[in-house]
Amino acid sequence: MPDIQPDKAAAAQQIRHLQDTLYVVNGKWKLPILVAVHQGNSRFRDIQRSVQGITTKVLSTELKALEQNKLVVRRVYDTSPPTVEYTTSSYCDTLQTMILEMIAWGKNHHDRIREE
């Protein structure tokens, strides 16, 4: 692992920053939801259909957390019944490199495990 700081104070700070990151994106559902929304699934049911296995309650909870962390924008339109749409924020774009690296790592890991 390159760029991990050798001195204790810097390493402790890196661990705190890593914990901050994990607080925001940790869990089984947050990153798949972000990818689904980024791909254009803007309505609740569309997001739910694109993220296999997620329940309505979990999706609702995770979308609220993503909104609180400024990664998702929720817009309510004055229609009857009200229309709610979700989009990823410009701040969410800062996660793109990390998400793409995680996707690549997951594919490589899956291939490696299947070889054994």
C-alpha cells in the first residue's frame, strides 16, 4: 500500500479520514444507490428496481442519509400526486474515481476467487 504514512500522528489522521469516508459510503446499499441514481434512475421505484434486493424501508433510509451527506439531491414537484426525483450532486462526482476503482477491484477479485 503506497502513500500510507509511516509516522504515528500522520497514520492516525489518515485512519480518521478513512473512518469519515466509511461513515458516508459504508454499507451494502449506498454505493449501488449512487450508481443507480447517477445512471439516470431518478424516481424511487426506478432506483429500487435497479438495486436488486433492496427493500423500500432500507432505500428510503439510505436516500435520506445520502441527502444529508450532500451526495444526493431530492426534488419534490408540485403535482398530484407529488413527484419526487433524486439526482446525484456535483459533490458526489468527487467519489467517481473511487467508485470506478472499487468496481474494477470487485471484478478482479471475483475473477480471482473463481479461478481457485
